Amino acid sequence: MYFASDNSGPVPQEILDALAEANAGYAMGYGADPLTTEVEQRIRDLFEAPQAAVYLVATGTAANVLGLATVTQPWQTIFCGPLAHIHQDECNAPEFYTGGAKLTLVGDGDRITAGALRKAIEAEETRGVHGPQRGCLSLTSVTECGTIYDLPSLQELCGIAKGFGLPVHLDGARFANAVGTLGCSPAEMSWKAGVDVLSFGGTKNGLMGAEAVVLFDPARAQEFEYRRKRGGHLFSKHRYLSAQMAAYLRDDLWLKLAKAANDRAARLVDGLRDCGAGFAYEPAANMVFARFSRAAHERLRAAGAVYHLWDGAEHGDNPAEVLTARLVCDWSLPEEEIDRFLSVLKG
């Protein structure tokens, strides 16, 4: 019963087969291979963005921070939510890769609101040369709380940023899960909404290790290439990144995997409701924050369930104390494991 993370599961056979196929013979390095050309064009087609510049890296952090650095000056600030991955989980990599740009935290919830964003932007550039200048807005498609910016909200926030002349970055580590939930097109959830640079995630959705950075303004391409090389993220044997992404894109595998993960989470949510569990955030994709008693947590741990506590201490004297479990479903999670988890929870 493994619910710790969607980046801990196995790699789909289609990806492994593509890697094996790419492992024959020789291919030019550093992205000068046919698979990379195929991937670049497939992503342009997927996003209805024929002029977009597309690059592959191996980690989500690299995708985020290299993308941010390309649209942010060292003397600027990046506006993001307090729970954003770039703030909580990337070890100051955005500050490092941008050469010192700071992060300004907007609001206090899982999603940035229009009012809070406008207030935060207006509060900057008030101290002249002594303070940070307004920089990029960074949003997350599926937030760290499992919630999603719907299209009207995304468009509104991007519109506010653009009103101040600011670019927008979208952390799409779970971009496919958000598309699966909203039923929109990738273009609608990116450049058509006002996004300038996107991290198109793959690792949390089944890939061994490959992410795409999509720059919808090709004028930024050369700078990104220099930053990727200088930052140590240009793979020599690049075809092994491209092989993963090529298989991911063929026959909409990226969307099928995400919908499978979302469906498993929906099954889990239905069962949790039947068990009387509460939710810290309304579930929207493949990440669920369920609230139930310490006694139930102890039964689940004893039965072998693996997940993270979102709040509260692991051990305590009060068996009735309610704690929040962070439960993440990946594409491969067997339904039988979900049912077993729910059976133990129910007692």
C-alpha cells in the first residue's frame, strides 16, 4: 500500500522499450539526434505552438529553475505561493540559478488569489534601487495541496501579471493530471492563458527521469541554452532523455497515465468518504489530503501502508486525535491496494 509519492512507482513498459530501442548503435550527442528533433516537434504540435523552443532536462527542479532564470533578472523578485515547490522543496535553487533573485510569497493558501497577487506586485518597486524589482509570476498547475487552478483563475492571474509587464512561469510537474481533470487542451492551460515558460513534467507521471521546458517565446531560446549548459544540465547522451519523452508523447501515453492516476485517486476518495474521513483540501487530481484518527493511522502503519503525515506528530497519547495523511496515487497503483487500505482504515 504505497501512497508516498507518484515519483516512486515503476516506469511503464512503453518507456523501457523506447530506451532499449534507442540503445542501438550511435547517435550524435547533446540533443543533435533524430529523437530529440521528433520530441521538439511533437511538443510544439501538442501545445499548438509551432514557434516554441523546447528543451529536455532530467529533473523537475532543473526545469523550473532554468526556466525561471531565463525570464528573471538577479535584481528582481519572483512572485509565488507560500507552498510552491520552488519555495519549499528546491533548496534555494531558484535564487542560485537566477543569480540572486528573491522569492516574494503571495497570500497564505494553496492557490494565489487575484487580490493578493495585485497587492504583492504593487508593494514592490517602492524603494527604487534599494529594493527588488518586479519579476516573474510562478504558478503551479496541480498545487502542493492537490488543488488545481481552473482556466478562468489561471487566465485572471496571468492577466494581472501581464498588466504589469511581467512574464509567467508554470510549474507543470503534474501538468498532465491537471489537463486530465479539467478536460482542456495543453494550449488552453499554457500560452493561451498567458504562460510564457512551462515545465512540462514527466517523472511524476511514469518517466524514468525526463522533463521538458517549453519557451513559448523563441527569442529566449539562446539564453536558455547557455544557462542549461552552464548549469550542468545539458546531457551528452541526450537520446536517452528524448527516447523517454518520445514514447511519453506517442498515442497520448502522457494523458493516459495521468488519467489512470487520477482515476485511482477518485476511487480512494470515494472510499475515504464512505469511511467518514475528512479532507484538508478538496481533492482535484491524484494527491489527496485525508483526515482521520491517530488510531486509524496506527492500524494502517502496522498493516504496511506507506504515506506521509501532512500535520501532527507521528506518535502521541490521544488515539482520537485527527491527523492529515498525504496520499498520492500513481498510474500503476493496483486497485486492490486501494481497497485494502480502505478496509484497514475502516477497521
